[in-house]
Amino acid sequence: MQYSVQMFADFGLLDTLNIDIRKLKNFIMGAHALYHEDAHFHNFNHAWSVMHMSFLILRHGASKYLTPLDILSVLIAALCHDVDHPGTNNGFEVASQSELALTHSYDAVLERHHSSMTHRLLTSANSNILEHLSLEEQNYVQGVVTDAILSTNMSVHFAHVERLEIAAKNEKAPFDITSSSSRRDLVGHVVHAADLSGQALPLELAKVWGDNCLAEFVHQAKQEAMNGYPVTGYMAALQTDLQRFRAQVGFVGNIVLPLWTAMAACFPALSSRSCQAQSNHDYYTHCIQVETALQQQETQENEGDNKTE
């Protein structure tokens, strides 16, 4: 709680936006209560990590292109981007025709649910940290928060990468603080990159987040098979170490590295994260080579035993 509040305080938001610290703590605890403790990956630990990484991205260059309302929106969206996550993805919700899928018309089901739950928290009397803003300011923050949470949908991932690469080539500056659309884009980029920061962290942390994520995939695949739904391909083949290492190489190489390389191009102070992602990718690649060599050796030994017999 102390660190969470400090992230808001470090940008002067408590004073600038007249945020009641008691209601901020209630808001943080309200978000905590909405996360599922039994989720392998999409739990409050992930949410807090994403808020912390968002804070670090802001501190390492992004904040100078954002207003206090935008920075507030980043921290709110980061903390709440997965509230009430069931531990399964949009595909599962659609396949099961869940209440969430029906409520949100089969479109960005979970992201829209997370956004809705966030706004319920923000409008609750005990946790309304926007209460001292004008109506126009409240509407602005609510809109930016919604956009940021929707920006975590993986269906728009490559659009993030493309826009960041374009922004990095801007000769004046990657983003324009005088442009509302530019600021909204940046808020979305920050939260999305933070959401995909697990494999840009030091290796020992990256391995923990990776294992947690893959455990959630395995759980969903079992649920799909049990209910007779089509089993998600990349979640089905994770039984062996080799399969798991291959999954990480594909994820880091195709998703994490392009995103964080583009972020570092916009904000050079973040280059250590893209370098770490590359280092983690190299580690998983090495693990594949080791596992493959061991399997080949085992095969040769078995063949030799068969010939001897």
C-alpha cells in the first residue's frame, strides 16, 4: 500500500488533483479485492507489477508528454486492467457463451468487463478518487482509462508496435503533449507495454512470470477439453520443458522484443528493458538447444540398447 500510494504522490497527483488519500487507499484495496487469488497469472501481483512498470516508464521519459490527468489515467488503468479476470481468455468466454460474452456482445469481452468494473470502483462513494475533478475532467479520465484498458487486448498489439515505430522517427519528439490524441495513444502504449513487461524483467523474475502464465494456459486447455470446446493450440502443447521453452522463444521474439525495442526507440532510458528481453530470449533459445541435444542423446542410447538386445 505504501508503494502504491507513493506512485501517485511522486507525480504530485494527490495535491494537484486534490485526491483524498483515504479514498485512494480504498480504491487500491477495492481493486485488490476484485482480483482472483487462485488465478495463476492474472492476479493482483500481476496488476501491481504492471502499475509499477507503468510508473517506471513514466519516470523514464513518458511523463513529460502527458498531463497530470493522463498520468492519473495510466496508474488507474494499469492497476485495474485485469480486475475480476477469470483466468481464461476472450476465446474461452466466447466459446462458452458466458454471461460476460453475452453482456459485451462477444467483442473484447474481458477488456470491456475490466473497464466496467474499474468505473464501478471509481464511482463508489468510498473509493471515488475523481470526486474533486470537474465533470469535464472526470469524463476525460474515464475515457482515457477505458481506452487504455482496451489497449491491452492482444488483437491491437501490432498496431501498438507500428505506431511506436512511427513515433520514434518523429524528428521533433515522439509525442505531442498539446495533442489529446497523441497523449491518449501514449497512455495506451505505456499500459500495454507494462502489461507485457514480464519477459523484459531480470531472468529470475521473467521465469516466474513465464511459469505462471503457462500454468494458466494449461489450466484453460484442460477446461476446454473437459467442456468439449476447441482446445487453443498454443495452450495444448506445453507438457514438456522443450515445448515450454519454444513457447517462450516465440512469445518473446515475436511479441515482447518488437514492442520493447520500439518503446526504447521512443524513450532511450528504457533500452535496458529491451536488452533484457533479448537476453531472456537468448536464454530460452539456449535451453531449447540443450533439451534437443539431451533428447538426441537419449534416442541414440535407446537405439544402441535395442541393437545390443
